[in-house]
Amino acid sequence: MNLEQSIVPSGRPAKLSLLEFLKTETAPQHQAIESVIPLLKPDLTLAEYRTHLIKMLGFYLPLEGRLAEYSRKFGDALSIAQRFKTQWLSADLLALAVSAENIADTPNCDNISPISSTAECVGVLYVIEGATLGAQVIRRSLIKHLELDDTKLRFYTGYGSETLAMWHVFRSQAQNLVDESAYNESGKSACEIFRLLLEWLRAS
Ligand code: HEM
């Protein structure tokens, strides 16, 4: 899309911020992913919730592996070490009576490529950090329909009361690290992660 789409009152084109750009680029995919995740259904069952968490673990494990590789190679200016979430998925599954053996045997998505630049890494993190915002809506729905206690809601609690603060830190790190000439690279990377997750959720 054109980075200079919107017009400010002076008539000068206004530049989109990186996160505005990523939101616009990925909007259709976000919509598609919402439609394949069943968690807002009033008749959601505990078994469906468990199956969903297993699928998410199978995607987040290799994805976080790529993020860890990236930060070992390029450093941690994006606070990647504070943004890992697979331990929350495992904790929820244990609380839902899935055995440690079954958790360890979860099939993993093997299509996730290494992350080779900061702009790409920002695209990946945009997807999983943005997901913590929508998670707050999902959490409320899970409590309403499944009456789950906090021990089974670790993943969808995410950063809890720190959610917005973590998002704002990410937004400013990302904006400082990615030059406007690399917005498209971040956008491509975010779209690719959404595409792979969608494919994974549909297939598994
Ligand atoms: C049923 C499933 C989902 C629902 C209902 C949902 C809902 C939402 C909502 C309400 C927001 C806006 C939150 C706010 O602005 O405070 C949001 C943002 C976002 N969600 Fe989701 N979401 C879902 C699944 C996902 C998944 C699976 C991902 C990716 C792993 C994801 C990635 C994002 C991103 C990147 C944003 C940030 C958009 C921005 O730039 O503002 N969402 N979601």
C-alpha cells in the first residue's frame, strides 16, 4: 500500500507509523484468523479449548525458537527475552490435565523460516505481541462460557495489567529500529506469519 495515503489538514500527505502500516497490511488476515479460532463461541467445550492450546503450542514453539536464534545473533533490542509465551501454553495444558509427555509430543509447524533482519523480526513480533491485545477479549469470553480459573488461562491472560505497557514499549522499539524504507519488509514478514498460522490452524 502507499505509505502516504492519508491527507493532513494542510494538504500534505501524512505518513503512517510503522504499527499503523502493519495493522493495515495484515487486517484481512486478522479477520480470517478470527474466523477459524472458535474461542468466542458460547457453546465452546473444554476439549475444544484444549485442542486449540495444543495447536497454538505447536506453532509458538518453533516460532520462539526462531526468535531465540535471532536474538543470539543480533542482540535483544526488542526485549525478545521478555516476550516468550510457550511456558504459559504448557502451564495451561498441564492445568487442563494434559500429561507432560503429551505436551512434549505436540506436533510442531516446521515451515517457519529463520529471521534474517530486524525489520523481519519486528513483523514477527507485531503478530504475537498484537495478539496479547485481542487476548484480553478472548479471556473474558473464556471465563464467561467455560468458567475457567486463572491456572487454566495463563496464555490468554498474557501480560495482564502490563499488556498496554508492553505494547507501547514494543511500538517505540519497533519504530526506532525500522526505517521507513524497510516498512514493506516488516509487512511481508508479519503477513507471512499470519499466513502460516492460518494454514496451521486450518490443517491441524
Ligand atoms: C478469536 C480470535 C481473535 C480475536 C477475537 C481477536 C481480537 C482482537 C482485538 C479485539 C484486537 C484489538 C485490541 C485492541 O486494540 O485493544 C486485536 C488486535 C490484534 N490481534 Fe487479534 N484477535 C484474535 C486472534 C488473533 C491471533 C491468533 C493473532 C495472531 C497470533 C492476532 C493478532 C492481533 C494483532 C497483531 C493485533 C494488533 C492490531 C493493531 O495493530 O492494533 N489476533 N485482536
